[in-house]
Amino acid sequence: MKKRIVALILVLCLIPGVFALASCGPKKPAATEKPADTATEGTTDRWEVYGPEIAAALDAGAKSFKIELAEFNQTEKASRNQKYLAGPDKREGADSIGQKIYDRNAKAKELLGVTIEYEYWDYDQAAWKKSSGEINRIVAARDPDAPDMFVNQIYDLNRALLSDGVFKDIWSLPGAYFDFEAPGWLDGWMRDMSFTGDRAYVLAGDYFLDILRSMAIMPFNADLMDESGSKLAPALFGGEGLATGETMSQRFFDFVEEGNWTWDALGKLCEAVHVDGGTVGQDDMNDVLGVIADCYGGVCTASFIYSAGETLVERRENEAGKMWVYYPTDATEIGKIFDAVAGVFNGNGSLATYAKVDDATEGIAAHRVKFADNELLFMGYALLGDLEDDVYQQMTSLYSVVPLPKVNASKSYNTFVADTADAGAINVNTSIGKARAISAYLQYCTEHSAAIRDEFLEIVTKYKTTRYNQGTDRMLDLIYESVQYGGAKVIDGAVKDEGGHMRWYDIMKDTPDKRCTVTSAEFKTKFDSLVTSKQLTLNTIIDKWYNLPIAGAEETPAP
């Protein structure tokens, strides 16, 4: 995948939006002085010089550290951190991506002189809502054998953090080697995860491949799209057909890249591709459909809401001049998302189900089979890691991916990262010396993960071996570069945990048939009854946030 790094940095750091902080926080933490250009004649990687310099500066007694890795393997979520983060124990016999991971990790350890122990948490420890309690217990006990860094679900990391302040602030870590402006870090997303912009605790970048695997996308059956081009093109392009030799998928890639991919556009394609194969006048699993969404879990409707480009939280100074977080004062902006989604699922060629993932009749497993059988144009949503599933990998028809649609074309795409993704956080009890060593290791690995990221994307989308490779390449760039805002989802989850309040995206499926047909008027009724109490709970959470530790401020960094 051709990463447009300069463009990415500009998008993440400069793009305005309702989630942007009035103060973006430090772009680089306090760090040891380093040479501006460490490359020498014949050296292509600055780390060949920079790495040994860091190794010499690190505390000799702090070069060994332990990393906890979640191995969450429930049906709807498989972390695979042992495969994609720790990598194989030896290079021989590993597959191509495993060899790249082994080489990266081995080189980092060689240059920096560090040793790493991995501690794997199985399902019972790492399940949703369970790992936060385990983290809190371990940190509170100040166990000398505790992990120095946790790699676990974003949801549980933040739950543990707000409960007990168990992680180090990565922006104030004395002598850290983090450079969040370097390629590979999701800098803008991390800054948005800082509730108030003055401290941050969650690390996210290419090293944590599960974050990439947890980016929400919308797969589409490219063969079915091209076969149906004579119907789809006029529906989407105002009656205009395709040019001689032009395929619908080619035109569609351009349409999306130009910023035109909206819920209204999806609805038009659903109507056009629909073929009734069951009960007349009622969309069901026997029809050829444009889109199916499954509302059993929260990721589906969360993907719809947090990718839509509308205002969900606002950050501004309160009356005391302190940065604060606020819900919107009325339901207008969020209500637009409900109308856009309901417009699709009230139309023809769409279906929303409510069944467990592995339900063979109506669950996501059944949706995938229908997609592979050329009877479904779009999966309602998927995470990039879902494409590792055998149904996708063994499809005869070719598929590609696009971002989730927006409310309207004037908005920016926002790639939603599910909070089941495993990110990193440094134990607040870890010594500053070890924390510095961890920061150096993560910095090297993050800067040297591009080839691993790209091979993973090639594997799951198969785009290097299909006629859709150029379009898919462009879409993967767009999806990656659109990872901007993640804080709103975490904030709403924290408000639910703290006060028991309903999350906005749960309202979207709050109908007897779970069909995502809640309109803005219906949403407004719920919003008006909830927003005041939710804001009061949010105020309590922000008070807690301001009491979290500024990690390492009381310690002196090692020389």
C-alpha cells in the first residue's frame, strides 16, 4: 500500500473538526536529545546509529521488561497478538509476514540491547470488561512480576484507567524516546483519545496490528457490482450510464475517493441491485440485497454512528477556563445520522438482522456466505481483521473495501476503530528506566512496521492478485488516512459504565425488529430524556480524568 505519509500527517494534525482539541497537547513528549539526522554515508536507516546511542544511554538494569498480550479468541474477536505482535520464536518455518515480524523484533532487540518477556492472558482474563479488573488488581498490588506494559482492549484499558489511574502519561514521561510525528503512529487518533488534551495514556500505531485489524470498513462484492453496472450506474450517477470500456467498480472507486460516498448513495445502490427472491414486498435472506447489517452486537451501529462525520462530543473551555467535554445541546446533528441510516433500511434491498455471529440463518456467518454467493453487494460493516475469515479468503468472486458512508458529501470520512482493538498502555508502577526502554523499543518497531502492515492488507484483501488492485490500494490508503477520531466512543462507553446511561448507538437498534429504522424524531425523544443526566455523569468522569497521574513527574530520568 503506497502510504502518503505527508498527507497523513497533515490530515491527522491539521484537519479541523468538532472533535479537534482547542489545545492538541504536546506533539512530542519530553525526550532525550537526539541527533537531527543520524544517517551516515552508506547508512539508510537512522536507527543503525541512533539505536546504539540509545542503548548506551539506557539504564543497564532496566533493559528487560514484560509485555502482557491479550489473547481474546471469542468468535467475534480474535486478537492474534501472539502472531502479529510477538511473532514467531524463530524465523525458520515462519510464513512471510511472520518472518517480517521476527526480523523487526530481533533487530530492535539487537540495536537497543533489550530483552522482552511476553505474558499471554487467555479468554477468562482478557474477555470484554474482565481484563480491566485484572489490570487494576495487579497494579494495586504493586506486584514485582506485573507486566510493564499492557496490550489489551481499548475499552478495558480506559475502564481500568478511569477506575484507578493505572497507566503512565505518555506525554510527560521523562526521557522518553517516543516521536509521535514519525511514520506509523496514529497521532491524531491518540490525541483525540485524550479527553482534555493535556495528558494521554493509550498508545496506538502500526506496531499494534490489532488496531489495523479493528478498523471498520464496508466490503463490497466487486464482481456483482460490475455485473450489475447497467442498473447501478444510472441509479448512482443521476441516470448517466458507464462509458465504453468503463466498469462500475472503477467508477465507484473514483466516486468514493472524491468524497461522495454517503448513506443516500448506498440506498440508491441497494434499490437498484435488489432482486426479490422470497416473500414479495418484504426484503429477506432469499433476496439479492444491497446491504445487510447485524445488530446483535454493538460494533455495527457504533460503526454507523462514529463513521458518519457528525458532532458527537465537543471539547471547549468551561466557565472556569478549563478544557471540558460536552455532549451536544440538542439532537439535531446526531439525529441526521439516524435519518440517513433509517433511510437505507426503510428502503428496498436492505436488511437488518438480530442474531448471534455464528447463527447460520441470519447471523454474520450467514451474511458472509450470501456475500460470497454473489447475492449481497455490501456487507453492512466489517473489521479489516474479519477478512481473514475463510469465507472471504476462499471466495471465487472478487471483493474490495470502502470506508463506511458519511451523512453527506461535505463531511470527512472517519474510520472507526472498534474499542475491542488491542492497544498499549504502560504500567504506572513501571520504573522510569524501564519505561524509557519500552518507549525506544516501541518507537523502533512502530517506524519499522509499514511492510508488515502492507502485507497484512494484501493478504486480507487479496488486491495484489486481482484486477481491482489499484482501486483497493486507493481505498486502503483512504481508510487508513481517515483514522481521526476515537474519543467519542470511549467517552460514551465510560458514561454508560459510570451512570448506566444508554449509549447513542444502542438507540439506533432500539426497535422491536432491530432494523436500524429509528428516525431523528424518535431519537430526539430519547436524547432529550438522557442528555442532561449523561452530561452530569460525564462531568464526574472529566473530574476523574484531571486527577489521573502525570506519570513520572515525581521521578528523575536515568542519565
